[in-house]
Amino acid sequence: MLSRDPTFLGRIVSVSGAALTVHLAQSVASGLSIIKGQTYRVGQVGSFVRVPQGYQSLLGIVARVGAEAIPEHADTNEDAGRWMTVELVGEIVGDKFERGVSQFPNIGDSVHLASEDELRQVYDVPNQGHVTIGTLSSSESISAKISLNELVTRHSAVLGSTGAGKSTTVASILRAITTPAEDSEPHEKELYQSARILMLDVHGEYSVPFAGIAQIFSVEPQYQEERLYIPYWALDTNDLLEFLTGGLEGNRETAFTDKIFELKSASHETQKFSGVDSMSITVDTPLPFSLKQLWYDLVKTETATFEGPDRNEPTLQEEGDPDRLVPPKYKPHGMGSAGPFLNNQAAGIQRPLNLLRSRLLDRRYDFLLHPGPWEPNLSGVPNEDLDGLLCRWLGGEKPITILDLSGVPSAVLERLVGSILKILYEALFWSREKSEGGIERPLLVVMEEAHRYLSDKSDPLSSNTVQRIVKEGRKYGVGAMVISQRPSEVNETVLSQCGTFFALRLSNPSDRSRVQGTLPDGLAGLLDALPILRTGEAIVTGEAAKLPMRCRVTLPAKPYRPRSGDPEVSEKWRLKRRQESYDRVVASWRAQRPLAVVKDLDIQRDPVEDQGDRDG
């Protein structure tokens, strides 16, 4: 009899769409079932059940158990706790699993526990196009695999509280893509040798885990990283002026844009850039020009005074130096009719020009306003063009590029991220039909600590650019992976466009509700377990997973784990107290460089030694 079948759970008493109400049998009172020597827990939320339908079997996920699943007509005195709600998710036809159902069960049909063999039919997929990230929490012999195509093209989000294992999860996913496991078959070891992944590493956690498979660029190189530069002249003029001047309108904006257009046109006349028609140049064409020359030409117009009968004789006293940002000096204008007279062409932009000069002198913005070999001279001629930058970021021999942004202040971080993403998106958008573009060479952009620069209050450049990527990027081969410990603070449009979610432990109710909104109402209960997930355990839902699954992500080997551990307070506080000087702290503060070295001081130390102190 069916009641003696160890997989038998109960019978269906109602069917409402994809939701089934099941009355549990007396035989499952213990909550445990042993099948072929394997122990199964019965009626666990998130576990799978099977409804036989002849040649095929329907597969469902347990959504509710106990009082919440009791139907209205049931006798709660006798049947309390003996009810279960199941959401149908697919069907097994022969030995093949398909999402969706072609037929519904009837009242009285039996419901059975899904065994490991049946789960293996669901989750065991060909390695081609899939990567293994761990094992199912309920059946550790079954690999948890995700589809690489959907992961990249449909975007994804890795969400979890501090200490839940986000960094190790990301490291595991990326290493699974770029570094096949040692026990892989020979034909699998070079499956994704042309992977192209760019990571924005806000805390400098990933340099060590990806040593050997990543090229690393840093705003403040500490070891052997290359210095990170972003050419300002590759940005849209409106975004650049918003940053340099705080925003302009009317004639003031025109004064800046006209001069920028003039400098870009002159730069093209000097260098004759390939593919550029002088008649098609606009103020937003990514042509190099000198910000110093822009400042000097405009400040010269603003401060110039004239004398003479026709008021056309300049009163220049000192020429000034645009390279050192020294303004020219003119005779001060007179109050009467004798002159000198103010320039009628002045646009009243002294204040924005002062802010532009301050930006150029601020060391924090060197990565953008003084971009090394990409900084043009006063004639608008740089040592390197944008192709060299893109080749370093996207065309290297290694599959991963890490842009280490650690130590950058928050206000600068938002602008930095926006600038990077703007350049990447524009380059791949306009090269979409070329072999180097995103269609032929897809790109995955991994964004750590996304809530810092993708909230509704963040810099518009970063937020708007990422919104464009998640809305349109898949058509041009650009995918996004958003990582955050505060999903409730991430822009709603960005999260709503993510097709796959890796939800780790989340304690905050508002964060959990944001993630629960990504599942159908019937399956949202699966995420009730978010506050009690173990470290490194995740609920994976969405397009890259065949079905929602709770899995234990495989931890990378210790040398390849991110540097995201907490400080060992009890260990550090046991050390013998030592005399300390804070000269280096003040020097770094004043220099606006976290790794600035203090010269001629006894307490000068090497950055490598400092790292040794931090690592214990």
C-alpha cells in the first residue's frame, strides 16, 4: 500500500493554480524518513516533493507547513500541524526535468518525498554552459550549478549581511568560471579561457585571492599593481562640468562648452584621429584637451581689462602660466571713465573657474584630472590614447581585471565608479559589432559595496550609468553583478533588473523584504530562512538556477580567500603596549594619500611592514 511507501507524505485535498494543499499521513509523524539508507527530513520548508502522474511526475517545493497551511474547512483540533502547502515548479518526464507544468494533479493524488536520485535529475546538468559553485544544503552529494549565460546576460546580485560570506561567495563564483577544479575532465579545463571580468574592489580584498589570474590596477599602488587612471576627456561634457564646477546654466555653461569644443577641434586638427570627421565633432566626442588650457583661456577672458580710446588695448602686466595654474595679471579696472575697462565678453564665471582650479590642485582627483600618460599637454596631445586604456582593462591575457579602489573617500568613490563605468559602457556600445566588442567578447562587471555608490542619493553619474547597463547592457554584451550588505539602500531599478539572486544571511527586515519581492508570492516563504543561514550558505533564485536552491558555497582554499576577515581584537589587544607617533597619520591626511611616506622621520616604515602588522 502507498502508506507503506517510505516516500509517501499524504494526499492532495485542494488545487488552486500552482498551489496544492496536502493532508499529511500518520506515517510521517516522526518527521524523518529513511530511503535506501539515506535519512530525509519530511515537510521542511524549501524541500522538494513529487506528485506521480503516470509516465511523468510533477515536482513542487514545500512553501508552508502546519497552522499556516490549514484550509478553512479543516478540523483544527484533530488536524493541527498535519497540513502542508506545496508550490508546483516543474515536471520530470522520463529522465528529463522541465520548468512549468503541462497538467495539474487531481484531488486525492498522492504526494511523495523527492529522493536524491530525483533531485539529481533536476540539478545535474551538463557542465557545458554551467559552473559548479557548491552543493545543495539538503543533499551534499548533489552539485549546485548555475548557468553562465543567464548569470552574465540577465545580471545578478549577491546580498548578505556583514560576515555572511559575500566575499568568499563572489570569489568562489569567479574562480569557478576562470579556474576549473582539479578533478575536472580534460575537456573542461579550458572551457572559459576567454572570460572577461572586471571587478570594482572597494576594500582591496581580492588582490590576493586572484593572484595569477588577474591584472590589478590601484589608485594607490602598494605592491606591484599598476596605477589606475581614468581620462577626464572620455566623459560626457555635462558630467565633467557637473563635477568640476558644481553645475552651470545658460551663458555660463555655454562659455565652458564653447571653449571645450574649440580645444577638442584644435586637438583633432593637430593629431588627425582615425575615424573622426572634423564636421562631426561635438562637445561630447572623446577627444583629448587640456583642462589647464581651458582654465587659463577662460580666466584670461574673465579678468582681462582694456584701455585706450576704443577700449581695445589689453592692460596685461604678467602673462601667467597655464601649466602651473598661474593666472595672468591685468591692471585693475577703474571706477570712472578713464579706465581700465572690464571685458564685455566676460560671462561672470569667476567662481566656477576658482572651483575648477581647486579640483586640479586636489590630490584626491589625480586619477581623473591628471591621468598619467593620458593627460594631454597644453596643446591637447596625450602620450597614450583610449585604445591603450581599454587594452589594459579588457584585453589583457588574464581573465579578471581588478580595479582596487581601497582608500578612496566616499565622495570621490562615487565619481570614480561612475567614470569607469561610463567609459566601459560607451566603448562596448560603439564597438558592439566588432570582434573586440561585447557581443563577441561579453564582459561581466562586478560591483562590490554597491550601496555606497548606487543608492538613490548617490552621484547621478554612477547610478545612471549602472541603470543603463542593467536595462540595456545584455544587448551589447555587458553584464552586471551587484554585491551589497544593504539591498534596501541600492537603487530599486538596479535590483529589479537583476535576474539571479544569491541571498546570504540577512538580518534586517527591510533588506529581507527587498529580496523576498523577487520571488512569486507562493515561494517567498523560502526566504524566511535568511536570518538563520550559515556563513557561506545561500539561497539562489532566478534565471541562472534551474530552480530555487539552498546551497553551501564551496570555500576557496585558504590562500585564495578574500582579505575580508574581522580584526582579531582579543589577539591584538594582548600585545605589549608600544610607544606610537602619529606623524605619519597627519602626513597622510595632509597629502590626501593613505600610503604617503613621511620623510626624514625616525618612524618612517615600509608599506610592506605595515601590511605585516595588519596581517598579524
